Amino acid sequence: MADYTIKVRRYQPESGEAAYWEEFNVELDPSLSVLDGLLQAKDRDDGSLAVRCSCRAAICGSCGMKINGQSGLGCQTQIGEAQEQANKMAAATGKSAAEASSPVGVEADHSGLHTGHAHTATTTAAVPIVIEPMGNMPVIKDLVTDMESTHWTKIRRVTPWLLPFGEPPEREYIVEPESMVDITQSMACIQCGACVSSCLSMEVDPLFIGPAALAKAYRFVGDPRDAETSERLADLAQDPHGIYDCTHCFSCVDACPKGVAPMDQIMRLRRKAGENGIDDPNSGHSHEMAFVKIIEKKGTLDESMLLQESFAPGVLGKLMPTKRAIKEMIGSLPTAVRGVKAGKMRSLRKLIPGAHHKLPDGAQDEVKAIYKHAEEHNEEFNLYIKGEEGDEEAAVEERLEPASAPGAEEASNG
Amino acid sequence: MPSHDVLVIGAGLAGQRAALAAAEQGVSVGIVSKVHPVRSHSNAAQGGINAALNPDDTWESHAFDTVKGSDYLGDQDAIEIMAREAPEEILHMEHLGVTFHRNAEGKLGTRAFGGASAARTYYVADITGQAIMHVLYEQLMKYSEQITRYEEWFSSSLAIDENGECCGVVTRNVADGSMELFGAKSVILATGGSGQIWKPTTNALICTGDGIAMAYRVGAKLMDMEMIQYHPTTLAGKGFLITEGARGEGALLLNKNGERFMEKYAPNKMELASRDVVSRAEQTEINEGRGFPDGTVALDITVVPKKRIHEALREIVLVGRDFAGVDITREPIHIKPGNHYTMGGVKTDVEGRTDIPGLYAAGEAACVSVHGGNRLGANSLLDTLIFGKHSGRDAAARALRTDWSKPSGKVLEDEQAMVDDINGREKGSGRRVSEIKLELGQTMDSKVAVFRDEAGITEALETVRRLKEEAKTAYIDDHGSVFNQDLMGAIELGYMLDCAECSCIGALERKESRGAQYRTDYPERNDEEWLKHINLEKTEDGPEISYSEVTITQWQPEARTY
């Protein structure tokens, strides 16, 4: 048993008051969950504390929330670990997660922090564990968010049911065993919304279809029983808020409690869209290919080549750019200028095509070796196939030549 | 007043399957659930779903295993229907998009499960329930024009018309607290079991016996409420489930001396004997001092190849890591028997019809009875789908031949008064609802568990009756309208106490040991006196006991060994 202080961002819609912070002291074994802590506070101190929960075992997906600013499930986060994390954050920033993460929190701290239920007898100077409702969603009450308007609407957007080829066979569909294992990773999604809560693209573009719905879409695109693969891909690639809206930030991969890795599913959708030759108005596929090509050639990103390679790739594109390419490139210029102004490009020389240096010595060869390795090991990152992340890393380490590891590091630093 | 031909209460597998089956008949359907449908507890079914689909297997073999597993208390007509229709239903689910495991030929592959004489369990890794339920929810979204979803509506009372027929339900919109009387020609209860009466339990917090209690309160008979399954492999203290699939894949049970103790109790089936048998064996080891100091025995999954664990037992890797701090691929995990499943429930026939015209029940809320004294692993998902389908079809057929009956508004007024009464209780007027729930759970887990006797059950019953009195004055903190979980918790406590009282009465009444009911004071099965169902009907003075025959078609009771 240990004492913890949980600091909950509360909102009681019928009170007419704004959101506020409230601290609860709870006493439980460190191996129990943050949700257990909340339920203890609810049972003992304040039954009006609203939190959706049901299974307590990370399978029903009810208790999505932010814990110390990180989106996840309350039931899957051990309270002892959450405390350590809060301590680390406080040590690193000199602030608690509440102060660091939420402006409302700072105001509430100064104005009217309710400490009525915090039994101050146990005066440990512990940093509170900060609990907030999920992000990118309206709050209904306390930790309960409106998932219908933000999450389920988008799930329905991707036509989330199988569209089979005509009448089903008499027996089961005969399919590759691997294909079922492959889509079981996205089938493992419990629709908790943690990825949506953490999605940085959605903060900028609330219309982004988002990680959960796109992972759901992959479940059908990757399903050999579905007849509408290319239609689905075209739909998701051509939507301006579709698969190319993802910025590769990995937040959803971190947040997902079930190893669905929504971003990986989005990348698979992109790859399949490219393979299917789907022309998208975002030029998303050619932009991605431009990145791949430039890094293979130069080791680091040559911004001067990026626009041209994205919209008018290759020598042919350079000599005879299409009307659309010209339009796209001119349209992108303000972004480039803003980048320069904001100091994102350290040297104007970098804007001159071809001036960007290659990696020194044999480092570029190491990059090429990594490409070769990746092509030869074209395997999916799928927990149903590979197991734990740790195992995966260990396996990769075993496979890589010891000498190539330092080279790879240099390449990424360069 | 919103009205639907068929109204389904509860949106787990049984409810969703019933709604889809009813909609296929061309009637209007409403499905009401106190949580979002995909939060329902069918999610938790990990291991798989049984069907004699393999050409080498027969439905008779599946049926016999189920009859034997039930300790001959299951009704064989119902079991035959379930076993016969299972293959077609699995194929139907596959066609809808369930990502079942395939064998090397790309056909449906199976795994072994407890109490079964063939490997006939079809599965999706160890998320079978979740995978099927999410696919059914996809279908609900697809057929949204025929099926209206009421997500997060909490039902509190059934409406009965002047002819004694069920004609609707009072339900509360959780989001804003508004209460409505929904009209219907047929009402299907698919609200799940009552596991929250026990603490700890593998059951979700929502499994509070709502439908069982609602049916009981309007006069429907409950059956075999003493039959409560303790699952052999749950995490001590927390109650989390470790799938039987782990043993199906070859995992061993060991006591603290490293002995594979199942050799003594079930020399043929070993770890894959029926759940009641394995749970009793474990509890015996623990009681006789051969368990670990934390009151557990060990489940050794390390004998299963690592690749296979990642592919087939992924969820258990996560449960071990997140909830027990154990890497199951490297070390054994400590487990014990824990409350898991309500075999009893609302008495129905094979079409899901209860004693009240217009009222149906399916899934764990119902007692058809296909599970009798003990449910076989991977038969619960099957039960939900088969009898969900039957209930949905029959409820639709009834709706098509029945005129609308207008429910009296009094039921809504009564429910509003009940809510006002709870809201009106001052802090300190009685105990906290949460305290009563805790005492109930601990009492039931110590007195009405794997081993039972008259003194213990009597003590539990007395406690339950005292708690029923205390619940009348128990207070809550939240008096608001929006998402008032506190209020719903108080109403759920009432459901739980009704179910608990019936489980105690049944356990006290059945003076024999059969299936999950093991009476240390009556340690033998007694077919002469007790090969019969115990029915309970609500009266002013508590549950009134009556009996009904067990239907036997082709399998006469025999001694049961594994």
C-alpha cells in the first residue's frame, strides 16, 4: 500500500462553472491501476466523479484519458509507474504535468483549487499524478468525452464493414493465413480513442480522418475478402483530410494500448495506394517517394530538391514539368519562404539545387546498406507476428553486422 | 414515445445478433445499451467459439461433450440445436468479416479447449469475443436504417400491459438524464450475467445482472441461479482472466512443489478437464497447503513455443506484463479460481421466450439451459450467437402478428419516483452504495464459491437480506442529470442484491454436488432427487421455489470423469 495524490481535471456541466482541478488522496498497492485510484476516490470521497470504465483489463476501451499528459487507458497504467513518471517530469521541468500541459490548469491552480477531499494529514511532498480527459474531443463531464462527434463519426466515414465479392462461398473464404494475422493487428483496436486524443495532425486539422478510423480502414483494405480495395484506397488518398494528412509523429503508436500502431496502418494504406497507382491531389505518394530517393542519394534531406522531386520527379519532370506540377510548386513557395524566415533553414546556400553535400567518407555507403537491408527484410512490424518491442530490437541487433551500427548512427546525426 | 417492433436491451454479442436477426425479418428494431455497444463484456471472451465444422467432427460429439460438461443438468434439446447450428453460424460470422485464424491451407483452423473430445474451437488470436463483437457492430452501422441504436441508455424497468404481456421498457438517457418509456411488441433481454456480485471477478463492472433482475421483478422465472462458474485461471486479487486457450496450447498447472497436480484429479484430460473440475482441483491444492503463499498455483505457459505465444496468446502476454508484472514467455504466472460466469438466468425455451409473453432473454442473462451445471469453454460465444439469433427471429415473428399495446404511463412515473427517492437521500442517511457492494462481493466470494456448505450459504443469505434493507437508505453524492453514474450504481446495486439472493436460495436448496455447485455437506451428485432445475419466482416474501424437468433426448446421466 502506498499513498498517492491524483489531481483530476474536473468539469461539471450543470454547475455553470468552468473546468477546475481537484486533488484526491488515495491509498493502494503500486501495482494497481490509475483507474483503481480514481474508483477509490469515487467510492470513498465523491461519487459524482465521472469516468467511463467497465472491464478494468484493457479490453473494453472505455477509460481513455490523459495521465501526466500522455494519452492511454486508466486501467492499463499502474499507479506506481504513473507516480514515477510524474516525479520525473517534475524533476525535469520544475513543474507538475498539470502546469506543463494545460493553461486552464494554471489558472485554476491560482484561483480556486479545491482541496476539500485531500486529507492533508499525509503531508508527503509527492508530486500529484495528473489526470485529464482525452484531447481532440469535447468534454461532457469530468473524464467523460463526446466520442460520438469526434471518433465514431469518423469511423463511419471509412465505410466500416466488409464489402465482399457477391454472394459468399458455401464454406469459408480460403485466404492466406498471414493475411488474417496481418489484419488482426488492426482488429485488435478497442476503439478507446487514445490515438485520437494524442493525434497532433488532428489538433491542426480537426477534419483529419485520424489514426483510429484509418487503422479501421486498413482492416478492410488488407482483407482479401473485401472487393473494394482500390475504391477504398482512392477514397482515402483523395480526401484532403485522408491518409496524407498524417505527419509521422508516432504519437498514436505511443498512445495505443493494444499495439495496433495506427500510424503503421496508415503507412500501409499509403504504400498500397502507391502500388495501386492512385493519383492523389495531395501528391502525397510522390512526396514520400521524394524523401526516400533524396535520403538514399544524399543521406540527409536536401530541401532544394524536395519540392521538385515531389511534384515533378526525375530528369523528365525537371525538363518537362506538367501544368499541375508548376501550379503545385508555385503554390508551395510561400511555405518555403516561411520556412526560411522562421530560421528552419540554417543556410541559404542549401536552397541552391545540387549544393547540398553528401555524407562524408563511406557514410553514404552505410545509408545505402541500410536501404538494401530494409528491402531484403520487407517485413511488417506486427506484434502478432513479432512479439514484444524488446524482442524485436534484440532480433534486429542480432541480424545487423556489428560494424554497421556505428555507421548508421553517424548517418542519422549528419 | 419511441417505439420499435423489437426492442433489444443490451448490445453485447447476444443483443447485437438478436437485433440483426430481427431486422432481417423486416421489422423495426431498437437496441438499447447502458454502455456503447463495443464496451460490452462479450469483449472479454478470449479463447474462441466451438463448432463441429471439421469433417472429422460431429455435432453429436459436440453436444455430448456439452451435456457431460453440464453435469447432465443442461437441456439436451437446446444443446442439440446449439451444436447442430454452430457450423453454419461460424461460417456466417466468417462471411461477415471475422478474421478467424487459418490453417496452412487457408481454411479455418482450430485449437483445443477444455472438456472437448476434439479440437473444435475457432478463434482470432485471443481476442475472439472482441473480434466477433466489433464485426457485428460493423453490421449494426451498416444496417442503421433498420436498427436504431440507443447507445448509453440505462434501462431500469420493464413495462407490462393489462394482459400481462411485455410491451416496453423505461430507460434513461445517460447523457442528459431524461427518462423515457420505449414501446415495443417484443423485448429481448441480452444484458449479460451478474458477476459483479462476487469480488473479485473476471466480469466487467457493468455485469450487474440488470436484465435478470428486471425480468424477475415482473414475474419471470429464474432458473439454476446457484450455478456460478469459477474459472480455473484468474489473477489473484484482481480477477483478470487468463484464457483457457493457454492450456489449450499446452500450458501446465503446477503446485508449489512443481507437481503437475491434475494427474490426480483428471488423469485423462489433465489441464483440459471441465472448468469446475480444474477449479476444484486447484482449490484443493491451495486448501491443503500445496499452493503458493499468496493462495495460488502456477500456470506455466513457457512450455508453449514463443512464436506461437505471440501469435495465439497475445492478450495474455499483455495481461501478464501490465497486470502481474510477469513475462509469461519466460516464467510461470500465479493464478487461482475466480468468479467468471452465470450459468443460471432468466428461464427461457429454445426460442428465447420467457414465462412473460413478449419478453425474451438470450446470452448470459438467459438460462435455456445449454450450460446446466458447468459451461464448457468456448460455448458461451456460441450460446450468445445461436440463441441471440433464435430470440431475434421469434421476437420479430411475434411482432409481425401482434397489435400495438399501449403501455401504461404509470411505470414511467414509478421509475421517476424511484430516482427521486434515491436522489433525495441525504448524505449520512445510511451507508455508501460502494460499501454495500464491497461487503456483498466479499461475502459471496467466501461463502458461495468453489466449495459451499449450508452454514456458509445461510450466512451469505442473511448478509444479502440485511444489505437489501441497508440499500433502501444508501445514499449517493451525485444529484445531477448529466452522466450520473452514482445514481445508476445505486440502481445496479438493487439488481445485484436480487440476483445474489436468488443465487443463495438456489445454492441452499440444491442438496447435492453437481457442476459448479459443490456442497461439502452433500459431496455426491444425486440424480434421483436433484436431476432437475430449480426455478425461482418473486413473491412478497422472497423467491418461491419450484422445479422443472431436465430435458433428456439421447444421453442418459453417467458418472463424470475426465
